Amino acid sequence: MKDDMKQVLRFIAEAGMLKRVVRSGWSVLGITGAESVAEHSFRCAVIGYVLACMEKAHPYKVLLMTLFNDIHEARITDLHKMVQRYLDLEKAEDRAHREQVAALPAPIKNELTALRSEYRRQKTPDSIIARDADILECLIQAKEYDEFGFKEASKFTRKAPSFLKTKSAQKLWRRAGAMKLNTWWERLSEFKR
């Protein structure tokens, strides 16, 4: 039991590394101060939960898939598409994940391994929703960067929408594309007495 606690704490500490791993694809577009993997994972989990509810799927299962989807990046970092061209990324991700969870208590290890496997296969509604959440989060982030003046980010929004599979994700993206996302706070900041 004592050793289990040590392994769990190591895993938690390692997950904290994601706060320092910057999403590398944005740098190719000249975006400075880009989001971290942890920031991406957080909003991806929020989107996953919402999409699962909209699609009448298992929200907590999707939430876990989205939350832990990029945990391996604590070890191998976030590798943009040009780098992925030269590596067997799937093999590296799987190895990193196996090693990360190997020493965890069996119930945690087994659940995280099963969720990763299901996500990777993309055969269940939950896994498809989780993947849509990942894509939709990237699309929304690209739109926000564009609205903040990083015009190159709009390049991402041209091809990525075609990868969305669920009706809910497609509808949300169409609506997001037709509005300014960075104005939600304006009415809240109006002074009232």
C-alpha cells in the first residue's frame, strides 16, 4: 500500500509536467505563448463532457478519455505534424503510456489502459466523441488565436472540420465559426450599480 501511494504520487507529479509542455503545432504558425498540453486537455475534457451529453453517450467515460488522452506527452512532448512524419508516433505514445501506468495500482492501470485502447480503435460512440472533442478544442483554439491577431491560425480551420464525425461537434463548430468567441465576457464587464 505504501509503495502504491508513492507510484500514484509519481504519476500525479508527472501529469503536472503537462503544464510545462507547450503545444508545438502553434509555433509553426508563429504563435508565441501558445497553450500548454494541460490547458488543451482541460478544455478538451469540458468539450468531451458536453458532447457526450449532447450525443446521449457516457459523459464520464468520454471525460476520462479526453482528460488522459495526451498524458504520454509528459514523456515525449507534443510533436507537431511535420515531426510526426518522421516517427512512428503511435508506437512511441503507446510505449510511453504503458510505462507511465505500469506501476499504478491495478484498478487504475487497467482502466486507463482500456480507455486508451478504446480511444485508439475509434470504434465506439464514446471514443469517437472523445476524438471529436480533441479536434473541436483545436478548432476553437485556432479561432481564438485568429481573433487575437494570429491570422495564420485560420489555416487549421480549413481542413480540420472535415474530421468531425458527430452531429453535435459539427453543429458546435458551424456556430463557433459564425461568431466571435472572444466577446463572451463583454456583457459581464459592464459596470452596474
